[in-house]
Amino acid sequence: MPSISQEAAEKILGNIRIPPRPSILVELMAERNKSDPDLLKIAHIVSRDVVLSAAMLKTVNSPFFGLRRKIDSIEQAVMAMGSNNVFNILTGLVLRNMNDGKSPQLNRFWDTAENTAFIAALIARRIPDISRDIAYTVGLFHDCGIPLMMARFPEYMDTLKLASNSDNKTFTEVEDERHNTNHATVGYLLAKNWNLSETISLTILHHHNPEIFSSQEILPAEVCGLIALIQIAEALSDTKFMREDDSWRINGPMLLDYVGISEHELSDISDEIIQNRST
């Protein structure tokens, strides 16, 4: 199904704690939703949090965003990126900073998510009608249900190993069998609870479902494009996976064709990723 009913959501939320939307995002959304948002006020709200401000500047100055000049202040970042893009990027940064830093597994998880987000933003530059900033947010958020599943189920690390090594079941099917829910569903509910866009929320819900491209289920074209983009970004973030994984060999050509990227362009993107990592 394209989305999740309120009844189903309440049943899932009985087992999983979805963290409330942080106050800084509430303030930003209130200003962003005005008919004439005050960009200076948005910059002031962000600047009050020193940790998030530093992370924001590091993010927008990444080569993956391709800005023509270095951004030295939050005010410059807001003016250059716009309120919607700042909100999307900051939402992902807030989610990462909810990690207390005491879990090596979660630290590795967020490092991987950040890498995927940067690659997604880079790929989006080659795809018409997909924003780099939304691609970045989806890349950072698409597996955000995993930390919540870790917190709820002590045995979830075993589930991750089983799901990663399963040959005949999808990742989310293994999760559903063991926990009666999965990280894509939980991530969708978090995104809805934090008032992320329907596009981002639906992408999170369906990102482990390559059958969406051939089924009768109707999803917006932008959502399908983001699902394809995220799966390509994940493959590019792990070259061993791209060489050896059966699911990529089966679905990769279809995903590339859907977003209009040739094998030659994929090679160019891979080279660009290597170059950006070295800068």
C-alpha cells in the first residue's frame, strides 16, 4: 500500500517509541510555513545550537553540494540554500545528533548514512526534477528506523545479520518475521511524526521494494525516482556490493534505466565520488 493507516500506525507505535519532533524543528517549520518566511530569523534559530550550526556548515560546504563559494556563516547558508533546503538538511542532522555517541554500531550506522546521503546528492545533480537537498535528506533518513529498532529489540543486531545474508527474503521480510514490523515502516512513521514531506516519507516506506517499478501500486514519479536513486547510492557506497550482490545484478540495470543514467555515467559518478572523498 502507498501509505499506512492511522489504525496500523497506532498498533506499531505500541511497540516502538517514536521520538518527538525536536523544538528547533518546530520553530523552523513555523517560520518556514509563513507566506513570507524571514530568512534572517531562520538563521538565528539555527545559530542558537552551536553543534548543529557547525554540522550545517560542514554539510553545505561539502563538494557534493557544489556551491561556488565557501559558506562561512549560518546566515550565508540560509541565503544560499533557502528555507526548505535548510530545514531538510537540518532535520537529518538533528536525527543524527540524537545518538549519544556511546554506541559504536550507531556511530558506524550514521557514518554510512551520511556517506549515502552525500552520494545521493551527487547523483541527483544528473537527474532532472530531483532536488539535491531532498536527495541528501532521503539518503540520511532512509534507514532511520534502524536505530529505533535497535533501541526496542535487544536481538536486533542478529536480525540485521540474518537480513543482510538472506538469499530468498527481502530485508524487511526478515524483520517482519522476527519483530512484526520493519525499519522502513518505523522510519516512515518517524518522518510523518516529524512533519517531513509526503515525498520523503513514502520514499522511506518503500525504499526496500524494487517491485514498486513493475507493480500496479501507484506512487508519485518523484518518489519512484528517489527510491531508485537511493538504491544506486547505496550500491555506489560499497563497490564490493556492486560487484557481488545478486539483487544489484538483477535490479541495477532497471534502476539506472529508470533515472536515465547509463553505465558510462555511472562510472563517471564513481570517479567523482573518489575525487570528492580525497578533497
